[in-house]
Amino acid sequence: MPDFLNNPLCWVILGGFILSCVIETMLIPRPTLRRPLRSWLLHAGAWLFSAALLYVITGRPYFSAVNVLALWLLIVLVSNSKYHSLREPFVCADFEYFSDAVRYPRLYLPFFGIGKTIVLALAFVAYLACGLYFEAAATDALSVGAMALAIALVLLMVGGWKPLQPSYDASLDLTRWGLAASLWTYFCAARRKVLIEQLHSPFALDPQQVHTPSDAALPDLVSIQSESFFDIRRLWPGIREQVLSHYDVLRAEAMAHGRLQVAAWGANTVRTEFAFLTGIAGDRLGVHRFNPYRHLARQGLPSIAAEMKRKGYRTVCIHPYVGSFYGRDRVLPALGFDEFIDIRSFDDSQKAGPFIGDGAVADKIIELLGDSARTQPLYIHAVTMENHGPLHLENVAVEELPTWFDRPLLDGMRDLAPYLRHLSNADRMLGQLRQYLLAHPTPTGLCFFGDHVPILPHVYAALGAPDGDTDYFIWSNQAPTSSTPKALGVEQLAQAFAEQVSRSQACARKTSQAQTATHA
């Protein structure tokens, strides 16, 4: 122990710990200093373990401490950027996005700040070179570092002996426990086994229920999760009504429509996607609500796809992006999809902006529905990509603005123009599908909804932020229907879709039988 106390690492770690607390005060929302002792033990243990581990590897105390502080500062800056855009601080599941930022930089780095990223990267590289060159390695690094690691493990064990009870409100847990303790608690919670029966999916198979095939032909089903779609016309009267003219027609003919309470704000599409497919509400997921595709969904869960598959459907998911993003290439088969069509089935000529356009997705849906060789009814779930941000990287010519606006834009509203350009393409996709389905002889149900509101911070600063709800409708090509608006949670939508289409088909059969009997 005396060797450890006399070693520079001891005092470097103590000073670094104090600096880590100072850096933590930069967080938004800011953690309180009046937190449980367990939180401080976890903070100290995590800090000591990280610094000591790097010291064992490099033998350089100052180099090790500064590296850990740099990582700590990076997490704080990323957390603040995330909170600014998504109203949620950094959580344990977000560590995966560091590798995603390297693999898909356009989706992430612009929100953090490209200039900030370049400056930090260059500064870090320069620091690594200087630190390794100018600071000599200690000769007792292994023994002293091992002792420090042992102390760190004791702190972590004592701090985690009686686990903190998370609310899974990321902002609340951050403010009352601090960053290290909240990350540690969420990390441990993510590794606990989840009992599927406790999730209460409406698509869970009842062992007492035996499915008996019906002689009646099953309708085709198409659900479309539209990237960043919501009726933004309610945010500002200067947006032309015809931006969503086809959407208005389908909504007027829909069996059900209204506002949709979704599981995400601005991003995290898979939260809404998971809730729709499985019918499981976010408040039942615990820590998995932040990224249900990371661990939970990969084990296979009840879903509308699995339910339709049991009924005899061929199930297909379309997402015109890299299939490995969010692990969809593994998750979607586990959720019951027979086929996953990703960006490999599209080409650059089908882009509308930086991503594959909604029109290309409509073409793919029509191609699948129109396949004369198929022998099964189809359930198609499409997740569009065109309107994915960052929208501030796109430009719209001044002469195009009257297409979507009937008055001059206010200060800070520049990003609204590219959003509406893509939104109008989503509307054209709906018009294309409606025209095809009305001529399509097979009864077909269409469910359309937005996954979350877009990230438009400057627009919201000028106009006021929306409440986060998106919009949905459920439509059938059997006969136009009028309905009164009804708000739903996204976890209720898939079941409502299946039930509405089933009732519509039953009514159509009865009408057809009655007409046949009358003619007879």
C-alpha cells in the first residue's frame, strides 16, 4: 500500500477524479451533488478502474488520466448534443453509436458538429503522440496498477451491492445519480433475463387457442412506417395544404385514423418499429426501451409478422438502407419475417436526396403484390428512409419554395424546405399505392404511420415544438369508409390494423353473399 500512496498514479487519479466531477457539471440536465453514497462509489470505481487499466497498459500515469478524462468529456459533449436534438441524455445503449458514427458518419456526426469532431480528433492524435513520447513509462506499472484495479473493483462491488432502482427516465436518473452511476445501473439491467410472457404482447400465442385455416381468401396487408412523417401543417399555416393531398384523400377514406403516440422523439426509429411490430409498450421494456433491437428482439418475440406467418402469409420487410444497421438483418427474421429486402435491392438512380426515395419503396411494394407466381397472401412491412436527417445539410432553391409555402419563411425556418420536399414525396408514394390498390383485384389493407417527428431545432425555436405525436391511418381497397379521428399508442396500431382489415373483409363477404342471394 505505501508504494501505491507514494506513486504518482495515486495523486494523478485523485486529481483526475475531481476534474471528472467538474466535467460532469457541464451535463444537461445537470446532476445533483446530493446523490446517494452508492452513486459516488460507482463514479469513483469506474474512474479508478479506467485510469488504472490504461496505466497497466502504458505505464504512464498522466497519459492514462488525461485519456480517461478526454473520453469522459467526449461522452458529456455527445450527451449534450443528443439532449439538444432528442430531449434525452446519453444512456448505456448509446455506446454502440460510437462505432456506428464511424460506419455511417452522415447519420451522426452532423448533429454533434463536424468541425467539433475534426478539432477533437486532431487534438487527440496530437496528444497521443506527445504523451507517449515525452512521458516515460514507470517500472512498477504492473504491480501498482493491479493494486489500483483491485481497489476499483471493491468500490464497484460495494457501490453495486444494493443496486439503485432505475425509473428508466434517463433525465431523471442522470440528475439524481450522476452519469457514471446511471450508465452502470443501465448496463447491469440490460444483462438481466427478460421473461417474454411478462411483456404482454397481443400477438403472444395462446396455448389453448388452435388456429384453424379459413376457406376464405386472406387479404394482402401492407404497413408503411414513414421516416419522420407527421402532419406538419398543424405547426404553421404558411404550409400549403396540397403538400399532403394524397394523404388527405386516404385519411378521408380510412377505416381508422388519428394522432399516434410514438416511442421516440426525432430519432431512434427502432423504438417505434419494435412497438408497432410486437405490440409491446415501452414502459414494459425496462432498460431495453432505449434500443430493443440490441438484445431483447434478437431472442425472438411475438409479433404481427409471426402472427401473419402462422395464418399462412408470406412476410416481407423492406428497408432501403444497410441491412446490418441496428442489426435488422438478424432481428427481423427473429421477429417472423421470411424475407428482408435492404439497400442491395435498390440502386443510386432511385435516390431522392442522399437516401433511397419513397417512390422506389412504393415500386418495390407494387412489384411484390403484382407477382403473379406467388401462392400465398403477403404481409409487407416497409420502413422508409428518404426523409432521414440531417436535413440542414440539404439545400432547396429559392424558386422551389412556392411549391410548399404560400408566404415567406420566418427566420430559422430554412430546414423546413428540405423536409417538405421529402414529405411531398411520401405523399406521392401514397397516391401511387392508392391508384394501384384500387385497381388491384385482391383485397388489401394499408396501414401508414410516422415513426417520430423530425429533428428541426431551429424551426421549432421559431414556431414552437410539436408534442411528439405523429399520424396514422388504416385503409382498405374494399370500399371507401369515413371515420372519426381516434388517438392510439403505436403499440396498439398493428393489432388495430389486423382487426380492422379482418372486419372489413367479413363485411365485404356478407355484402357479396347478400347480393348473390338477391340475384338468385
